[in-house]
Amino acid sequence: MNGYNFAYLDEQTKRMIRRALLKAVAIPGYQVPFGGREMPMPYGWGTGGVQLTASILGADDILKVIDQGADDTTNAVSIRHFFQRVAGVETTTATTAADVIQTRHRIPETPLRAGQILVFQVPIPEPLRFIEPSEQETRLMHALEEYGVMHVKLYEDIARYGHIATTYAYPVKVDGRYVMDPSPIPKFDNPKLDGNPALMLFGAGREKRLYAIPPYTRVESLDFEDHPFEVQRWEHACALCGSDHSYLDEVITDDQGGRMFVCSDTDYCQSRRGEVA
Amino acid sequence: MKKPVLERPVLLDVQGITRLYGPAKGCEAIDFQLHAGEVLGIVGESGSGKSTLLRVLAGLEAPDAGQVLYRRQADDAGGEDAELDLYAIGEARRRALLRLEWGLVHQNPRDGLRMGVSAGANIGERLMAQGQRHYGQLRASGQAWMRQVELDPGRIDDAPRTFSGGMQQRLQIARTLVTRPRLVFMDEPTGGLDVSVQARLLDMLRTLVRQLGLSVVLVTHDLAVARLLAHRLLVMRRGQVVETGLTDQILDDPQHEYTQLLVSSVLTP
Amino acid sequence: MYVAVKGGEQAIASAHRWLADRRRGDRDRAEIEVAQIGDQLRLAVDRVMSEASLYDPELAALAFKQASGDLTEAVFLLRAYRTTLPRLAVSEPLDTAGMRIERRISATYKDIPGGQILGPTYDYTHRLLDFLQLAGAEVPPAETRDDVTDAEPCPQILELLNDEGLVEQAIDDGSEPMDITRDPPDYPMERAARLQMLARGDEGYLLALGYSTQRGYGRNHPFAGEIRQGQVEVEIHVEEWDETICVGEIALSECQMINQFGGSREAAPQFTRGYGLAFGHNERKTMAMALVDRALRAEELGEPISGPAQQAEFVLAHADSVDASGFVSHLKLPHYVDFQSELDLLRRLRREHAARQAEVEGARDAASPKPEER
């Protein structure tokens, strides 16, 4: 596109973000402040992820963009178009073919491989925010590893509901040190964070923070010994591909209350149907 | 019967503490020692500087001058320094100390409790901060401590706001003592409560202090509270200590004229 | 069938075409020109420039037009453009004392050197709808006076108080201020950074916060020491020539509040200051900003923090309309996955609740005598 640098951001900004990313990789789970820029899409719509993707994208990279696991949701389409326009890179919907995958709220079902980079869009990067609103205080709590209060919340869930009632953005401890918000992915996806061969980067544009989980890093979901972390299970299989192990979206099919359950990861679902057929 | 325990080792050594907001506002050149197992009362009218002094002692506000030295027995220190200078150690260690070895009971239980979570979560928080990760055990400790402070363990899942003022104060005490801190600061722990509620709470506090062998710095304007709980007293006026001594000695035979006034005003409420 | 999967691309393209059509409106009427907006809706343009923090009346007018008059959207458009601009130079500090005055008033002194100049203000207009404007009546030109070509100098009112030491000095310690457009916020924030954030903060938000301090949530007893509007020269220092040159003029509004006096054992009591500055004619914004600036100095001045306007992190983190509108509007994005998780948990909790109820009722039925046994 005329008048803009490759991948929109100027090279100075990209270097600034890459430096911050290096720091983030060096300190897994630590929120690195960075000089986030305004992007031509609203804050909260993936500006953090877009800035990270723009900073790491090379001309030969193949990009995949998903939102809620799907390549065709409006915001995924919009961000993919943006990069086609400003970077002219090749895009794909196939998880296996992508070098960089920008995602909102899901980790693909297809296992990632070494060399791939998954970029998460993060609305609120601070896992302690809902307990402690002050940034000054939460930074201190991270520095001093004062994390007891995270378990207070989990304790309270069990006391009230009999279960830990956090179903998405479920907090994790990275490499035994920093408590981290994995972005609003369902807790179903949390086990995929642990020891993943791919590099995982997290960008929060409005809050101007980024963080990372390097490949093969230990990531534990917070829990109690006698109430261990567990993921969602469905009684149904995907109505399209028959998968009994993927995250399912509920789709309302008529006004009589008819419903069906289908894979939220559209690429995974389609590739399975290809195999099945 | 209260008995001074002066032969015990010094736990807290306070040297020349000054924290002034303005002329005679705050506290100035305070020296004293607190021995292990001792309850020290700091008494005085409001504005005498006793609350400022408590904030400095409890690690919440750095002094303009002076030192607060915390002496641990060498075997408790676990290889660490036996003596810690509260404001010379980094903030990380200071906060860890406050969280793990010390406790603070606020006058208003709302300042010391998490009002949004249940009684059980309130009591369990310090244990969880120490790394306790077993829900069943946390709950059992919560119930045991509720019994200890004479609260109904059946209310473990109730929110503190459903408790009366006196019950909230008991809950705050349980939450503070659950990790068996070596040193506890109390700021008017019975202030703002009805007289009858106060009496029962004081009775309970006295029992706990004796049972657990707590070392306490207690700030109060109420000499009756001081008489009941404290072994020794510091009398403060306009930011300075005007008299110190054994509680009975000071209350029965005050030497300084200000103390005499203070003691006589208690007799004619 | 499953409609969410396909059609997103098509839908977005169609929506954009529809939006453009709506923006153009009735084709029988002339299209509004960007120049007309700059000329006749200049207060809107000034606000867009201020909150976007880019002084470019033409592009601000374009943004306003492109946004169909939605100020927040226009600010966003101009801000997103601004971030792509290279930095050619950093200007010298602006000298508002040397402002070519259009308006200048003080509420603290009746008569001031240089005089009170009302300027083009809405202040004393009666807020009566002027129906003649519906009928397209001609507006007579404003009168001009030739005898004041060389106006008296207009010293800053607060500097007059300065001579007696009655008002605190704002001292430039020469340190490089933080640049909020380049560096991430780091709380607690220094005043220079706070003022930058307030300057691009949403006017409505600052107005409400400033108002709250007047109603007792962190009172700071303000007097409008001086409000001035007019043109100020922008100068840059050119290293190669070792010379400072003027690169143009910009219109500014400035408000200096005089606030309650502080003082301690060391410092004698004196008035304190709150400061507001904005591009163009933005008087309301600068007054609100000055009130909030002063409120945010509570900690520095040893005042109790009792009102929302005094809580720096709260005030600053939520002031930016681009941040705020983005994050509020992101709720429109799909949240199927998270919602599904919550739905799943809620169903499970309700099942367990029902099971427990049934158990309790079963036990009660077993315990109580059956009706026929009575």
C-alpha cells in the first residue's frame, strides 16, 4: 500500500517492539511495557497482536489469522486483509502451513510445531487486575511474588460453587515464577500452553504490555491439591466432523431451541472432514 | 495475673524514631524495647502521635530519623540475619516480613478484611500466601480458628459484611493470627465497639495472647484496655513519650502530671 | 445452516459501501466541503485536533467529515494518522506570554495590565435558538478597530503574583519530559506526563472530573487566574545553523488556575497552580484540565486523597477516548468461545443445584409423616 512502510509500522517502532519481545522471551510470563502505537483499528480489537505480528512478519512468512478459532469471523477477516494490504504477505487458513498465527481467544487444535509463532491478542494483561486495580501495586506484587491472593479467588469459587468457576482467561504460572493471564482463551486450551514447541507471544495494545512463553516452557494452571485443574468436556461430538476431543461451539439452529455443536476451530474441522470423506 | 517478662530476649529495638508532619504532629525521638512474649501498650489522647508511631513500627511508613530493629533468635532466622533494620532492608523483604512473621490488627476491621470474600477465604489468605495449596486443610484451619475466636464455624462461607462489628473484629484477629506471627501490632482493637462487646473481645484477646505467647504492640486511648492487656506502658503526649513503666505502676501511681490527668479522667468518664 | 463461518468478507465490504452512502446523504444537496467544516465548525475541528494531539486543521476537518460528525471517531482517525508521521524536529517550549491575544480574561483582578479582552465567546449569548439562521439570514461582519494595532503587552497574571512570592513557582528543571506517545505509562507519573495525558484526554470526562472537585470530591478552591486564547509562534532550533527559527503559528487556549494555598513548617503558605492547555479554542477543556491537574497534585502537596479526581492512576488510565471507545466497542466482537465456557459451567452448576435440592427434599419427605399416616 502506498505511503506506508512494510507491515504498516515504521522500522524504528518495529525495532522497539522486537527489543521488548526479546526481553519478554528472556523473562517468561513477565509483562514488558512497550511504547504501543495507535493502530488504524480500535483498541480492544487486536491492536496489541497486530503490532507484534507487524514487528515479526517477514516478506516470505505465511500468515493465518483466527478469531474464536475461526478464520472467517469478521475481525479475523479484517486483520487478515490489513496485512494483505500493508505487507502483501501470503495468507492461509491451514494451521500447518502458517509461520505466524495471530489469534483471539483460541489455540488451534492442530498441534503447533517448532518454528511457528502464535500471537495472542490480549485485552487485559494483568491477572491481578480484578483483585488489585492499581498498576503500581500489581507490579510490586509480581516483583515480590505475592500471589496468595490469586488462590483467595479460587478458594472463594470452590466455597461458593463447589468448583473453580473461572472458565476462560484462567491464570497460569509460567516457569515457576510469574503468574500470567493467558488471554481469554477457554481453560480447555490451557494445557496446550505447557511445553508447546511453538513460540507464544502476547500483545496488549491499549495497556501497552507484551509478554511471552518461549518454546517448551513449563506452564501450570493454578489450582488446589484437592481440587485439581480440569478442562471442559462435551457430551456431544462435532456435528460436522465427529470430533470428540475439540472445543465445541453451540449453534442455535432454529427458534424451537434446536441446537448443534460444532468445532470452534474451523480449519481443524474442515481438514478432518477432508480426511473422513 | 500479668507478670512482666523482662528476662526474655529483646524482639524489637526502637531507636530514636521521628516522623513529623508538622510541629508536634507525629512522633519524635522515640526509644523503647519490646521483649519476646511482652504486651506493650502505647497510650495517649488522639493526636498524641501514637498511631503515627504504630505505622512506623509496623513497616507502613518510613520514619524521618531513627531505626526499627527486629531481632530474631538465631535458630528462627534460618541462616538469615538475626537482626533486621526494618527500613534498611529492601521493600521485598519488608513486605515478606509483614506477611509472614508479623501481623497487624486495624481499628476498623474493614481495613484489615477483604470484605468481598467469605470468612474462610479471609482466614486462609495468609496461609495461601505461605504456599498452602490444599483446600480441605485451609477450610479446616478456617473452622478451627473461627472456634478459637468464638465465631460459629458454620458461618465459614458467609461474607464479613453479614457479621456484626464485634464479629468482624474477631474475624480480623483470626485472619491475622492464623500464621502464628511472632509480633502483632494492634491499633485500638476494641475501638468503635459497644462496651459489652468490648469486654468479651478483650477477654478473648487476653486468653489468645497468653496461649500463643504473642508479642504485641498495642495502641489505645482506653486505659481500661491497657490495664487489661498490657504488661508495660508508654504514655505519649504531643509526639513524645512522657512516662514509661509497668502498667500497674503507671496507672496506680502516675508520676508525670499529664499521666495523672489521663488516669483521673478515666475515673470520671 | 451454520452461517457464522462464511460471508464475513462480503458483509464487511457491503457495510463499508452502505456507510459511505449514508455519509454522503441526499445527492440533491451539495456535498459539504472540508474547507467549510474548518471555517464554520471550527470548535469541532479544534476539539478533534486537541484530543488527537495533532495540529492540522485541514486533516482534522477531513476526519470530522469522514466520521459523519462523530467527534470520538474523528479523534481516532486523526490519531491513527498521527502515529505514522515521522518526527522531524522537537519545538522549543512555546511562550504563551508572547501570545497574539484574541481573548484574555482574569477572574481574580478587575483591571489587569493589557486589559480584559472578551473575544469571540459564547459566554454572554442568551441560549435562544436563532431561527433566522434556519432562513439563511446574512451575518453582518464584525467591527474592527484600527487604533489598537500595537496592543499593550499582556503579562501573565500569575507572574504578577510571583513578584510577591504569593504563588508557587513552576520551575523548569531542564529535564527531558517523558513522551507519552513513545513511552508506556509508568505509574506514579510525573506532572509533565500527566499534563500530556490530560491534554489529549476526552473533554467530557475531564469536565465531569473537574466538576466533581467543585462539588466536594477533592476540593481545591480554584480561581480562574487567567484564561487566554490566541496565536503562538512555534520555533525550532536548527542545529546546523545554530539558530532558532519560527516555523509557523498555532492557535492555543490556556488556563491558569490559582488554587488554595499550602505550606508546611519549611515552606511559607502560597497559592498553588493548576494548568490547562489545548489547541485552538477549547476553553472548557482547558478549565477542566486545570482543575484536574491541580487535583492530581494532592499527593505532592500532602493533601488527603478523598475524591476520584485525585486518584492519578484512575484518572489518567481512563482519560483517553481512543482507548475507552475501543475497549467498550470491542464487546461487539464475537465472544462465542468464552460465552460457551460460561454457558457450560452455568448448566453444570444448575444441574448440581437441582440434584442437591432433590436430595434435601427427599430427606425431608422421608423425615416428615406421610399425609395418610396422620
